[in-house]
Amino acid sequence: MSEADETLVARSQQGNRAAFEELVRRTARLVFSRIYLETGDTNRTEDLSQETYLIAWRSIRQVSEAKGFRLWLMSVAHSVVVDAVRREARKKRSGARADGEALMRVASGGEGPAEAAEKREERERVLAVLRGLPEEYRMPLMMRYIAGYAYTTIERELGVSNGSLRGMLSRGMGMLREEMTKRGGGMTKHE
């Protein structure tokens, strides 16, 4: 039997790194999917996820109620994303140039620039629609299809029954398909 998150939070607040590492293992996909929803970029999401956990470790003592750890962690992740966007806006205003990362990605092979751009545009369209859905549908869709959580994990995290979750996923996916069709980028049944 594994320790409850609340116990791990309490141990982490006392400086126990192993307890915090277990919390990271338990929440990594949730944090990743939350940040990915905002960035749409895997590499950037990984960097911002690491930054989220560094900040969380440094400020774990701020968690006043251990039951609210995951909600607190999501707010830390959101703050990290907002701060990153602000930093990038300042860089753009100051005239900073890209470090050649885009050229390296294109030169690394795989798909050509046109295919990569098309995939990126489609991903951005889907994420934009997903961001616009009501929270009750956005979170289950994000957890299931971006983070890859099992139904039982989502049920536990959101505090809903299996039937409720399946209904939210079905309605959310219907809303997503409908909005994508309106925008001229329909989705196939399997997406």
C-alpha cells in the first residue's frame, strides 16, 4: 500500500526529498498535460515542468492544507507558464534573436518543414479549441488524451464516478469536434 499524498506532503515539508520525489512521480503527467495545454510544445513543456517542481520544492512549506497539494501545484504550474510568457515578451521587445533551435529541428531530419508546420498548426488549432471548453470538460479531456491517465486515476483526481467521467469525456469530445468543424478543421472519429 502506498502512502497517501497528504503524508508525503507533510514529510516533504520537513525536508524529505524522497517523499517529494514520490509526489513528483504521482503528479508528473498531470503537470505536464496542464502546461502542454498552454504551450503546445513538448520541449518547452518539459522545461517548464522542471521549473514548476523546483519552485514547488522550494515553497512546499506554503501548502497549508495537504489535501490541496495538487490544486496548489497546478497554480504553481500556471504561474510558471505566465512568467515564461512574460520573459519571452520582454526578449522579443528587446530584439533578442532565436538561438538556432528551429534550424536544428528542421536540419535533424524526419518530416519536412511543410509537414512539421502543418502538424504544428493543427495541434495549435486543437489546443485553442480545448482551452475554450468549459473546465468540467477541458480537464477530463486533457487528463485522458494529453496526459494519458487511466479512467480510475481521473475519477480519483476529479472526484467523479466512472459514468460521470465517461459522460464528460463524451460531451467534451463532441464539443471539441463541433467547434473544430465550425473552424474548418474537423476531427476524425478516433481523435
